[in-house]
Amino acid sequence: MKNLNATIGENIRIALAKQGFTQAELAINLGFGKNTISEITKGWRSLSATELVRVTEFFGTSITWFTEEHISEIQNKAA
């Protein structure tokens, strides 16, 4: 099992791909620099609770979705 930062980062990448947003668009919406979003999606930087709520509001999903593994969703689409 991955650490939570890595899981959240991976799920942000998945959500960006599914909804057609870029890291730059997410960064602008959240008031982060693009490098910060890159660090988050790589699992190098954690999100505060407030930041995670803002991410969920941007994507219109739950906190729980970001804390569970969803890599199978991408693998199933590729098959």
C-alpha cells in the first residue's frame, strides 16, 4: 500500500485526466504555483485538510475518493 501523499497525488493526476484539466488550471484555481501542484501529484508534498477540501471542491468529489486507490480505473479503460 502506498503512503497517503502518494495516493492523493496519484488520484489528483487521475482526476485531472478524467475531467480534462491541466495542472496549471488546478494551480490557478487553488492559488498554488505549478511547481507546488507537481510536488503534490508526485507525492512529495502533503496537503493540509483545508487544501484537500479545496481540491475536492474543484473536482466535485469527496475526500474519501482522493484517499482510496483508483489506478484500476485507468487500467480498465486502457484494456
